[in-house]
Amino acid sequence: MPTIQLDAAAVRVPLPARGEREILAPTTLTLTEHRVGVIGANGSGKSTLARLLNGLVRPSSGRVTVEGRDVVRDGAAVRRMVGFCFTDPAAQLVMPTCVEDIELSLRRTITGTAARRERALEVLAANGLADHAHDSVHSLSGGQRQLLALAGVLALEPAIVVADEPTTLLDRANTRRVGDTLLGLDQQLVLVTHDLDLAARCDRVLVVDDSRVVADGAPAESIARYTALVDVP
């Protein structure tokens, strides 16, 4: 698996006339496991941590590297290695039909129109969406839209997939479908989730609370720590 390294990486945002607010405290981690879960309450800093990994958010101090490449200095190279899947697939689906959306993802890697269409159809088939290739993205179910957004990420063959609460907007059946797809990937997966069943299937789980990683270890131990935090009156 690739190596993701955070060295005292912190994120602060300015406040008008009030200095700064720390949304992620200095964090040092080495992530090499196949599946890494990240859990925590809303506003805890877990999504900020996830977005550091491909440069969507830049560290205010410290450093983040992926396979030795700095997310700030080597941002383009890092983004080729790290695919990012958002909570709401609407943030990623911009073309009218499913096949056109995948073709858009491939526009920089496959220049020929026919070859790009052929590869896009292969990607859709691999993700269970072959029958929807020419359907409007707006006609898909929530789970199908999330799978399409993920397919667009996977089309670029990243070494790492970061998924930020990808099942939050889905019903139970689609949560299972999308979760199974993500956890079955060959790529290294960093999964930010509120779904503790999905987190329990990871190899390592981080717990983020009040902008800090407060637990880091085996899923059962980290989930127990998180449960104790949220159960405090």
C-alpha cells in the first residue's frame, strides 16, 4: 500500500478581527493500511483531515506527503495518485448522461473520442452501471449517483481513494451497496464515515474530536472510544 505521511500538519482559518481558529490541531500520522476509517462528530475536523490528503485543503503549518510527494509543492502529482469522493455526488456529476460524465473524467488521459467512449463504457460496466450508460444522471437513484461519482474517480486509476462520508445521504440498502464497493477496492482507502458498521470493517480507525486525533488503532478499540465520547451526557 502507498504511504501517506502527516508531519505536525495543522489547519487554521482566519476570523474577522479575532485572529484565527484552529480546525485541525498539529497532527502526525503515517497511514499504510489498506483501509483506514476516520470517525468523529460533525465539526470535529475529520473532513479537514481527509481533504489534506490530496491538497483540497492546504496545511497552515506542518507537511503532508503521499509517497514522498508534498501535497502543496507537488499538488498535481498528488491529485493523480489520490482520488476524492464527496458526500454529495452532485459536487462531481456535471455532464448530462452517465457515459458523458465518465468521458469527462478521462479527457486528459485518453485523447481519442472513440477510445474514450469505449473506456467509459468499460468503467460503467465494472461498476454495475452498464445499463444506465445513456441515462440522465438525474434519473439515477441516490446510490447509483454515488456509484457513478466513484466510477469517475476510479476511471483515473488512483492509488488511493479518499471518501468523505459517501453514504450519509443514502438509505440503508444503498449504504451497504456503496460501502461494499468501497471496501472491496484494491486501492488504499481512507473512509470518513458516521457508519460504525463500515468503520468496523476497516483495518485501522482514527477518532477525531475537537480538531484532534484522540484515538488511533484497531477498529473495535477506536469505535469504543468514540462511543464513550458521544455517550457522555
